Amino acid sequence: MSSGAALLAPLLLVPLAGVIILAVLGHSRRAGWINIGISLLTLLASLGLAAVVLEKGHLLIGGGMFYIDAFNVYLLVLTAFVGLTTAIFSRAYMLDEMAHGRVNTKRLQLYHAMYQGFLFTMLLALSTNNLGILWVAMEGATLATVMLVSLYRTPESVEAAWKYFILCGVGIAQALFGTVLLFFAAERVVHHRDRALWWNVLYARADHLDPAVMSLAFVFLLVGYGTKVGLVPLHNWLPDAHSEGPTPISAVLSGLLLNVALYALVRIKMLADPTLGALPGELMMAFGLLSFLVAVFFLHRQRDIKRLYSYSSIEHMGLMTFGFGLGVPLATFAALLHMTVHSLTKSALFVSAGHAIHLAGTQSMERIRGLIRAEPTVGWGLLIGTVAIAGFPPFGIFTSEFLLLLATLQSWPWLTLPLLAGLLIALAGLLRHVQPMVYGEPMAGWKPVRANVLPVAVHLALVLWLGLAIPVILAHWFIHATILISGRSPW
């Protein structure tokens, strides 16, 4: 067995085994620690795999069923890292939820098992070379998160889970039809039909694929996976799912699931570009810009703290989609950096929001006041995280947004104005809502909370570091991934 295969096996098998283990032991008070231990082993396996890719370049594993390169290996590490830090947060959080009667032992068991099931499907989607298995993994992630969103079994959470299942089910059905069309185009140019959906095989023959079939396939795949990304107009599931599910699930939905869906979309774009030219990129730019602009206005209308940050996720996923659609190396580099810093910042924000909800006993922003006085670590975490996600320097989101604006100015100068206007409107909306929550006198009826701010501190420190200086090893990954996606180095 090669070193890559020896590390990929535990990366996938550890969380899969975790599903079984936690399905049995997930109800105990030690289940949170087991969940953390499983997530830690997954992270170590991802780091080992990244080291091999850094040394040897891309890897073809399992007879060609798995393909690891600079693009997906850093997302594997990011997924495993956010999975670990969120597991650390969720241990105490879910025990508090059980103490307050919001979940019982059976639901705690379901939560821990589905948490590892969700991570397994994400890691499988990122590592597979087969576009059919990619679709299956995305569908598996949908089913796992439906169970998690409806965990509280309140009318609101069941309605949110149902809306999530229906909308994403419709979207994933479009992606399935697009995958069938892709297979139809591929079997004409690929000699072995069993390899007709292997991404590396298709990429080598992408310029021979039928343009008419590929244009239809790309549109269906864009709508399908774009639904999972949260692109307008099929975005309505996202705020409801984030606001009604457990807060740790909101963190991994925003920090991981949206990234993986966008990753799938970019992989498809790489196959479509040689035959369709600028069309795939222009469609992604249009959907990305529309999503960005719609979300920044909806930020001002929110009353629920988790829905506020959910619309912020739609805003930033729109920016990333726009950057990948723009296609020039600098925009691609900026989008890759933005995927990283957004995942770290948004998961930290949902952790802080979860603590604030426990303190106030409500998700209504009108009843959350004086966080800095009531619980300074929670208040400062929410304030600094909001400042970071709003794009203030010197945080990493400022760097990625600045690079994206620079790339837009060079390629599509007239689009710079709506981007700048949208960023300012989003900034105003976020600060307008967050300022009264963190300052002023705490409202009566605050409940004590065991605040675990370690994930928040680590994530925001990393985002600050990435804004000041990108480490050489990470810059190396980003540059290689940029060359893979756009064909040229950004520098």
C-alpha cells in the first residue's frame, strides 16, 4: 500500500467507524470526548496526506477511485480542522442542551453519530475521483444534516428540515441529471465506460467533449450544486436550516458544506471550460454577484442572530462563486483564500452566537444586550468575529476581498462598483445589529453558561495571521491550486 493510500484509508474509515461507535455510545456523557478523539485522528490523517501531496504532487489512489491534488487536499485539512474545533465546542454545548431539556439521550446519540456521518460524507466528496460518487456523497451529506437540523423536533425545526430536504432534494436531482448528461458526453470519448465519470480521465479529454451536451450538463450541475452552495434564488433553505438546528451544526454547515458544494462546482467548471469557453465562468459570475447583492440587503432585515450570519454566508459564498467564475489567476487565488478565512471566521462566529443564545435564552437579537459585560469572552468573540467577517483589516477576509476587487478591476472594471457598494452595505448591516448586542447594559434573566472560547480564539488568531502573512506552505498550496484551476500562476 502506498503512503497516500495508507493515509487516505484512516481519513475516511475513522469517521465512518465513528458513526458506528457513537451510534452505540453517543448517549453517554463521555460521547463528546469520543467525538473529539475521532475528529483529532481524522485531522492527523489529513495532515499526513497533505504532507505526501506536498512532496509528490497529485495522487491517484484505490485503482483510480480517489484523486488528491493541491486543490482538494487543503480543503480536506480545513474540513478536518473545523470538524475538530467544532467537536470541542459541541461537547459542553450539547450537554447544556440536554440539561435544559432541549435534547434527550436518544437525540444526543443521534447527534454524535450524524456529526461523524456528516464529516465522512464531506471527506468522501472531496477525495473521490468519481463524479457519480461525488453526487452520492453530497446526497449523503443532505440526509445527515436533515437529521441534525430537525434534532430539537420543534415545529420550526421540523419545518426547516423539511424545507432543506425538499429544496436541496430538487437541487441534487438537477445535479444528478447533469451528471447523467456528463456521462453521455464522456462515453463518446472515453474508451472504458467504467471510467467515464473519473474526473482525471475527463479532464484529460475535456476539449473533446460535445459542447451542446456539456452546456446542458453544466447548467443542470450549476443549479444543482449551486443550491447546496446557497446561491440565489434557491437559497431559502439555508437561513432556516442554520437558525433552527443546533449551533455546532450551523458552524459546520457554513464552514464546510458550502465549501464542498462550491468545490464540486469548480471541478465541473474545469471540465466545461475547454469546450464552452467563457460561458461557465460568466454564469458563475452572474449567480455569484446576484447572491452577493441579495444577501447584503437581507442582512438589514434580520431579527434572529443565527439568520443574520446565515445571510452573511450567502453573501460570502456569492463572492467566492463570482471569484471562481471570473477565472483569472488572481481572482482564483483570492477565492481559495476566501474559502479558508470564511470557514474559520464563520464557524467562530456561530460558536460565539451559540454561547450568546445560551446566555440570553433566545435567538432574538432584540433581547441580546450587553454581552461584553455579561460574559466578556463571548462578547469580544462576537465583536471581533463580526469585524473580521465584515472585511476590516488586517484580517484575512480583507486581504481576499481586496485581491478579488483588484482582479475585478483588471478584468471587469464596471463590476467593481456594485462589489464595493455591496461590501459597504453588508458592513453597515452587520455593525448595526452587532453593536447593541455587545455593548450596553445586560438585560435581566441572563443564564450562566460554560463558555468554551478556545475554538473562537484559535480560528480568529489564524484569520488574523492569514491577513498579515500567509505561511509559505499554505501559499504553496494556493498557488498550485490556482494553476490547476486557471492554468496560470497568480504572480
